[in-house]
Amino acid sequence: MTVTVYDRGQMVIPAQARRQARIGQGGPLNMKKVRALTLLALMAGIALTLAAERKPNFVLVMADDQGWGDMGYTGYPGLKTPNFDALAREGLRFDNFHAAAPVCSPTRGSVMTGRTPNRFGCFSWGYPLRPQETTIAEALKPAGYRTGHFGKWHLGSVQKNSPVNPGASGFDTWVSAPNFFDLDPILSDQGKAVLFKGDSSDITVDLALKFIRECAQKQQPFLAVVWFGSPHAPHKALPADAALYAGLPKEKQHFCGEITAMDRAFGKLRASLRELGLRDQTVLWYCSDNGALPEVGSSGGRRGHKSQIYEGGLLVPALLEWPARVPQPRVVTMPCATYDIYPTLLELAGVTVAKQPPLDGISLVPVLEGKLKERPKPMGFWSYPASGVQTPSEQWMNELYADQQAGREPADPARLFSNAGQIKTGFSLNDFPGHAAWLDNAWKLHRIENKKNQTVKWELYDLAADPKEANNLAEKEAARAAAMRAQLEAWLKSVAGSLNGADYAR
């Protein structure tokens, strides 16, 4: 706003107001009109200043088991995802975005913490967060954010009195499931089991929008974590959604129908942010928790699938919208990962966490600004050979509902994850079982340990020339492989130290 000083009473008069208040061409000023126009201009300037200083809202949306190729815009034959496709055209499309792990719970933990999940013992599906970890919800609350979780949790319990339910992890409001959920689910509304009717994705978004509207009315910045339970197997789409794929095998009808339902719900969420006047000041970020399911899912031609750390098990669709800071559509090809979300949101919110333990993610703010094309810090992955923890959501929620209806509050320590804070030390700092990988822009090194004979196999791929990870260059590029091996093993040693609890002694 241009401001000039006029000499009558030293009044500060915006130039535009002065022009509009002239009486005739070049005539004297109508001072009454000047004062009114000046007040309006100054109020507009204050509003613009407040808007510029307002903290952005964050909406983090995640699918359950949607692979890189499981989108219309990535070429899944006949799949109807008009809302995802629209954002892929209009927003920021990540074409090289990775889950931090090839299964769900670890990846979700990486979003919460900015850390690779083995640092806090979340080895596989069903493992909880450690209560000692600082979550993104806990980090944002002191900065004035209202926090809400809706949908799949799978990082511990959704019962009262658990050290790792969403409320204990920093969420003010939560309506959550212990694992994936389908049609007509029972969800935990801050510990109370409630029966809902309809498709799980529609329900999840409706719950999130209720929270978002409340925050908008109070003009309070918010973090809304919206985690779908689809398209996890067994697939159960609404009849109308499955009917869209009548020519496909039954399993694919329901798989595709669930993705179309997610797309519809996501479209409603995006449209509602616009209707509420929140679109420009809200970071809307979508991704999946791991790579493609075998048989029904699509990795887009990459090697491997869910549970493997070849690209087919890690590469996921990801989209972002924030018109205020990302006004033009772009495609990001720099490698990114789910553990980048935490440091990105902290920087955007202007938050610094005291005694922050080591992060594996980096802030993607320079990427949003179009200033960063190559990743300055490699990404590590480690699939530790540990079985998952059974968390049968439908069974547990049915039993919780029945117990609460009868006036009982069950207290099974296994379902409360009461021991989540206990740290089992003694993990070796030199022996790293399982399959690990180190991704340095286009180059990816695999370390595959054979548990039976303690031998290690190394594989090196140039993903720019070989996205299917078919041509092992470990011998041909021996010097590069050796340098990357040293970096990977140093990172694995750091992760094992965190696993033993070293980070909490800071």
C-alpha cells in the first residue's frame, strides 16, 4: 500500500484515497471523505499484514496400501480418480516420493516424528510409537495449533488410558481406528466406541471437516491428520463404487471402488477448504503409507511391492496444494520421503523443538519454493526382520463397543500397549539384520543380510537409467558402491544407537 504525507494536520493519507477524495479535477480535498477512505485503506493494510503473519493450516491425508501406479494420472487402466488427477494437474506432484518403510505403521510413525521408524522400535505393522518421541502434533500445539486425528491410527491403542493413543500423542480431538477399517465401522471417539454408517473414506473426511470448521470459526490454526483405511485388503467397496468396474474380477472391482471412494472423499475435503475460505492458507498434503499390493495393485513397473524396499514397495503417489506459496503446478522429481513431512511443517510453522533427537528427514520448504532440485542428504531405509503385531481392528472395536454398552471399560495391557515406553537395549551397533538401502538422488545401494549364514549381498542401481532395479552395478561402480556403503553403515549404526535409547538421554 503506497502512503504519502499531506500537510493538513500531518495526516497520513494513502495516495489512492487522496485521488478518490478530490472535488473535481485538481480540486481541493473533501476531508470527510479522505478520513473514511484512509480508514478503509489502513484496515485493508492491517488485514493483509495479519494474513501474511497467519500460520498456515496443515491437512495430512494418507491412503493405506495405495501403490505408485494406483492412480488414474499414473496410468492404472480404467481407474476413476478425477479429484486426485485434478490436483496432480493443478498442484505440486511428487513423482519420486517414498514411504519411509514398506509397511504401514513404521511409515505413519515417520510422519509423526521425522525419523526412520527403526529409531523408535517400530519395526513392522502393529508396532506402537514410543511415548518418548516428540510427535508433530505435540510440536505444533505450543505454537497455538489445534490438532486432530481421524481414521486409521495403527501406532498403538485407541482406548482410554493408553500411553500411545492419539490423545497421548498430542491430538486434541480424535476419532480413530486401531488399524484399517471398511464399511459401517466402529471408531473410537476419544476412547468411546461409536458406530458409524457408510463408506470409511467418506466418514473419515466428514469427521475431519467438522473439526476444521470448528477451527475456522475460532480462527485457530490447525493440524488435521486424515488417514484413510483404504484400499487395504480385504476390499469392501460400496455397491455403487464397485459397479463402476463391473468388467473386472471381483477383487479388483472392490479394490478400485475403494480408491474411487477415497477420491470422492478427498474431492469433498479439497472443495470444502475452498468454500470455507481456507484454501490459500492451508497446506493439503496427500500420500500413501507404502508401495503397491501384489496382484491387484500397481507399482508402475518398479521392482517389488509392499513389504519390500525395492522401489515398488516404497514409491508412493504424493500430491500437495498450497496456492499461497505454490501458485503454479509443478512436478518434483527430487527424491523425497514421508519423514520429510515433520521438518517441513515445523519450518513453515516457525517451530523449533527443544532437545530434538536426530532427524532423518529434511525440510522441503526449498522444494516448495522451487529452489532445490537435488537432495542434499541421502535417504536411508531399513527393513528389520521382525514379525508384525496383530491388531484386528474390527474385532477389537466390536468388543470395545459391546463392553462399553454393558458399562465395562476393558483394560487388556496388550490392547492398551501399556509397555510401549519400555526400551529393550542391546541391539548391535555393528550387525544390521534384514534389508537396508541408501538412496542418494539417482543412485540406490542395497545391503541384504542373509540371517542364516551372516553374509551380506550388495546391489547398486542407477535409478535414472534403470528404474526397475534390474542391472546391478556394484562391481562396475565399485568406488561409488564403497563410498555409499560407508555412509549407509554409519547411518545404520546411528539408527541402532537410537533404538537402544541413546536419543532420550540428551
